[in-house]
Amino acid sequence: MSEVLSGYRQRPDYRVDLLARTNSFTATVGPRQLASSDACLLVDEQDHGLVVYFPPEAVDTTLLEPVALHTVCPFKGEASYWTLPGGDRPWIAWTYPRPHPLLGQSIVAATRALPGRTVRTAHALFTSAADPEVPLEFTVTPIRAGRSFAAVTVGVRQGEKVRTSCTLLLDAPQPDLVRRDTPAGPPVAGPETAGPDASPALPGREVRIVDCADINDPDEVGPPVVDAWLRYDEVPAADDLQRAVLAHFTGHLGISTALRPHPGLGTAQAHHTLSTAPMGIGITFHDPVGWDGWLRYHHEATFVGAGMAHIRGQISTRAGVLIASFTQDAMIRAFDTGPGPEIPGAARL
């Protein structure tokens, strides 16, 4: 997987200060108010002027439209941009939305805490959305470490707030007694005939979705099943990083899969008229992980109702070898009054 290298490797003394402010800030264009908040961050970055960042929930995103532009800062990450329809500027606002892959990072933290073991299962609850601008603290607490198996919990905090709690089972892979590693269900068309994902691309990764023009479109109606092909430019060599990479995409298409059979509903409405978020993800790794080329992520929504959805899935190689299975429990609800905070669902991952 392509890595956006941190600029601090070359410039360890580079300064980016985040200053929390309690005085009120307002952003307007002509008579239109785009944002207002008394909980902004003042970013004082070396070689740059002072910039005020508004919290996502303080921005009226109904006035803005996303554009295809993406840039990368080696110190702050990847930025996405918005424009004001009818305006004379190609873009007017930006954010750094790329989330911390909390499940994947928990897998790596547990492996580093217990060297010689590999993660077999990981079950994470995303209790609140992480702030991509605030450092994360991972705490690994052993439950038991025996000769064969070990179990740990990983707590993820930002300051006093708990973001994620993850329970993991680790072991040392053993020789086969019996083996069956064929994915369930019929085969699907390959990535060559699948269409590209309409969502903004992540550098170093390509996603293609089978028999679906736009998975986010409320008018894209079909069965509660979605198959996606995914390929990374580079696959990390370390086993724990490979498992983290596999886990990262398990939460991206579950809610879209659950909404697909229902006309007029789609993830394009998320945080506008629909309140959606992954609340829990579990993943089980079936083998010493290793692959080259395309991966197939198969999603099936088995239940939708009572404001929740349950999705199960499988990850297999292009050759048809099952290497991992996963589940997701997601929130899908209507807003009582108006649009809600623009929090990417993946920020809980």
C-alpha cells in the first residue's frame, strides 16, 4: 500500500501548533453564513499564516458541494475540498477527513505487545468518532497469555474520551488437520468488468464494485449484496500490517449494502437526512495472511430494522482462497430535525 510519508522524518523540528479557542468565529460568503462556532482550532503552522478550523458539525454543508481535488500535506495528511455552487472559485473550503484506522491500529498494537503471536480475531466497538487532528493513545491490557492462545483488550483514547474498545484473540498458526477455504456463494465477475467506486479515491488504492454504477446513489436499487474488488499499489511485508490493511476496508460498504434494496435511500444522504455510522466490526483471519493483486470483499446485509443493520462478509483472493471473514453492526436512522454533523462513518474505523 502506498504510504504518505510523514514530513517529520525529514524535518523533525517542523512546527504545527493547535490552539483551542473559546471565542466565537464565523465564516460567511456574502450574505450566506457557512460556519459559526466557539469551539474552533487555531492552527499556527511554520511557513504558513494562522488558519481557523471549524468543527465539522459547525459547517452548513448543505451550501457546499464536494469537488474532485485532493492534496497531501506531509505534516497534516490528505485534504478534501468543497466549492460553493454558483461561486467564482474552484474551491472555498477544505478538511482533513482521512480517519485513523482504529481497528487496524489496534491489531498492530496487540501484535507488538505480544511478539511471536498473530491476531486471529478482533472485535471493535466504536463508541465515538475520533478527531483526526488529535493524537490517539492505545492501551493494551492482557486478559490471558497461555502457551497456545492469548487474549487482550485495546482501549483507544483521545484525552479523556474513549473512542474505541477492541478485544483480540492471538495465537501461533498450526498445521492443517483438515482444510476448506472456498468462499460461500457463486463466483462474481472479475475487476476488469466492474465499475470504479464513485467515492473519492484513496491514494495507493483502487476499488471496483460489481454490477453497481454508484453505490451511494439512492436510486441504485438491487439486492442486499455487494461485491467489491480492491487492489493496493503495494502490500506491506509485515504480517501485522497486512492484517491491519485487510481490516481497514471492512466498514466502508456495509451501510450501502443494507440500504441498496430500498428505493430512495442511499449513503449519499448520510449526515443530511440519514444518521448512519458503523458501531461495531468483527474480523477473523483464517490463515497466515498474504496476497498479491486483487482482493474480493463480499458483503451481505442479513437484517435491517429498529434503527440498526447487520452485515456479514468475506475476504478472498483473486484465486478464490478465503483469507478472512467479517461482520458489521451499523446505525441507520432518520434525523428528527434537520441535518446532523458531517462526521464520516469511516472516522469510527
